[in-house]
Amino acid sequence: MNAVAKLLSIIGAMTLLSSCSPPPIDIAVERIDGRMLLRLSQDWGMIFSDKQVPCVREVGLYEPEHYDRSKAAWLIEVRGDVQCLDLASVTVGKLPKGWQEVVRLSTSGGLVYTIRAHGIGWGETNARF
């Protein structure tokens, strides 16, 4: 096999292997009428952007470095035995259809919280409440 063919084989194998892991879930935070809106997306594009609604299992707010579910400031998860549900956005403190609240919202104004989303992929960001 010549050098070009080997290089193409390696690039092809790396592309296939990299596609086995889901991309991170992007979380954008907007304040609308005093509420925090979380917009979720996932970019599945290899070369060009291909943003899609992510399939999410749970969304939580945590004080930074305290990611224990029992210490969450707010935690919701998919109801029942469903692996995940498509979730484009959620308003903090409100339950989307098909979700259940595991930990009721208890944030303190002015503090920075880490927002985490898990499902097929995961993501996190920080926001001041």
C-alpha cells in the first residue's frame, strides 16, 4: 500500500471513530421577563454546522463543583423508562411535558450556578441567577 492510500485509510478510520461519540449539548441562557430560559442544541455536523434539538435525560442547576444530584438547586428528569426526550428549551422552574421534578427550584439571587444537561451527549454552562 502506498503512502497516500495509508493516509486516506487512517483519515477514514479516524472519521468513523470520531462519529461514535455524540457532540456536546450546547446550552444558551436568556433572561426573559425575569425568568431564565435555557436553549439547548447539538451540532452534529462534521464539516458544516448541523444544529439539532438534543435528546436529553436530565437538566440540573448546581452550585459550581457540587454536582451531586442530592445537592442540586433544581433538577428535572424524563418521566418513566424513556431514555431521553427532544428538548429545545426549558424555562428554569417550569416542567416540560413528559418530565418530572426531582429537586424543587431553590436558587439564591446573585449566585452563579452551573447548568448541566445529560442525554445523548452532555453539556454545561454557568449563569448568574
